[in-house]
Amino acid sequence: MRRKLILDVDTGTDDAVAVMLAALHPALELLACTTVNGNIPVEYCTENTLRVLDHIGRGDIPVYEGLAHPIARLDFPVPRRQSDHAGKYHPDILPVPPTKRRKQDASAVEFLVETYRKATDPIVLVAVAPLSNLAAAIALDAKFAARVPELVVMGGGHALGNVTPSAEFNIWGDPEAAAMVFAAGFPKVTLLPLDATHRAPITREHCAAMDALGTPAGQAAAAFIGHRIVVHDQHQRQPVPHSTPVHDALAVGFLVQPSLISTQRVHVAVETQGPLTVGRTVIDLLGRGSGVPNCDVAMDADAAGFAELLLRTFAAKA
Ligand code: BDR
Ligand code: CA
């Protein structure tokens, strides 16, 4: 049986690759995408998600739009976005044809709450964006966390930050929401921080191979990832020449190939106060605190396995 999942995204170049992997991998059944403010304002995230799904022949997958702002910091994205890194990596509109579809009428948060309230089969929730929709769902339904059998989050960092020296973008983008999520008691949480995603870079050579597949997904992935490589080369040069992490797609890859990451079971909390550390995931790798482990955290990833998975999946047509 295929694994059912819902993907919460702020599409975005690497989100787009995650969407295509989730929509095309034969072992997965992508029930819906939910969108949220993050890399770009939420209406662009929604438009991009619809476009990408249409482009790969999966216009049957519904898209629900979620929060336009973090749950507490209403000034984001306007003044905070101007100084952030996201705009460079994520154009407002991705280079795939416009959609003829519309988002669903219900909001992402209503959809999440109702879907998990009624679910009879296990549905994995994969969140690769600021956690605002999840926090709102927790606020709306006190049993929401308990109803989600498995949560996978791309976010945070232990040795690495990307938007500040100590914080990663998805957690920094709505720290109060992230703090709620990690304290909410989800029964099974896997976190893929930058420490893992940077261990699985995709290179210019991989992009050429994806482009050569000649499929809509292969060519779109090559364009999205190629853009990321150019920006990394200019602004955040990577140890592997001409490469980029494709953070969000690794979180989906983990669902079909758990051996892509190596995890440690530890306690994770989120800093919401410190002027230098706001949005930091405090990952208690050495067990120095008193928190009970609430999360399996990935600290390493299989780079070759991840590239092969993308190439294999994007070779097929929908
Ligand atoms: C995360 O931030 C976003 O820019 C990416 O889409 C990814 O989800 C990486 O820090
Ligand atoms: Ca994202």
C-alpha cells in the first residue's frame, strides 16, 4: 500500500522538488499540499504549488492555502524579509507555465484539522516551511497533535544556521509556532535540520542528468536546482563545488528510503526570546538538559542515495 501524506510547503525552489518527488514516487500517495507564508508571500507559494503539480501531470492534487503571517510576529514577511536570504533562492514565481486551477475554498488549517479528525488510515504530515499552519491547527483542535501519527519536519540546525548564525529559516520564520509544535506531544517526529540536508548536496552534474531525462519533472528540477546552485556559488559557497542542498526534498525522500538519513533520538526545543538566537533549535545531543526525548533528529545523510532517488523518480512520467 502506498504511504499517504500531506505536504506543508512554501514553494520555493526546493519545496517544488519535494512536491514533485511526493507526487511522482510510486510508493507515495500525496493527498494534498497546504501552503504557508515563508520563502515568499503565501499567494505565490500557492500559485507555484499549483503550477508545479499541473506541470508534471498531477493537477488532480488539491492545494489549500494557509497562514499569510506567523502566528505572533505580524511584521513578517515585510520588514524581516528584506534582509533575509530567501528572496535570492526563491523567485516569486517559478519558471513553469501558469496554472488553470484554483486553490481549494477551505483554508489549509481547516483542511488539516478536518482531515486528521476523520482519518481512518495513517497519513504522514511532512512540513518543510515555517510551522504556522501546524501551530494554528494545534490551537484549533487540542487533539490535533495526537491525531497525526507521524510528523516529518525540515528545519533547524545544530552546527549550522542559514538565516542567522544560529537559526535556520523555517524555524526562524515563525519561532513561536515551532516552539508550540515541538512541545505539542506529536507521537512520532523526525527532524531534518541543516546538518543533514547539507550532507546531501545536488551538483551541476546531477542537474545535467535530470535535464537529460527529458521529462517535465526532470527538466523543472534541473531548472529549480540549477538556480539554487548559482545563488549558492555567489552568496554561500558550498564545500562541494557548484552544489546546493535541496533541503525539503530530502524530507520526502526519507519517507520512501529511511536509510537516506541517520538519526538520534533527543529532546528538541525552540528559542523564542534571545536577540542573537531567536529561532534556534536547541538540540540536546549530549543529554545535558532535563527534557524527555521528543524527536528523531537527522545529523547525516546519504548524498549518492538521495541523488539517485531524485533521478529515478523524475525519469518516470505521471
Ligand atoms: C528551508 O528554508 C527555505 O528557504 C527552504 O525552502 C527550506 O525549507 C531551508 O532552510
Ligand atoms: Ca521550504
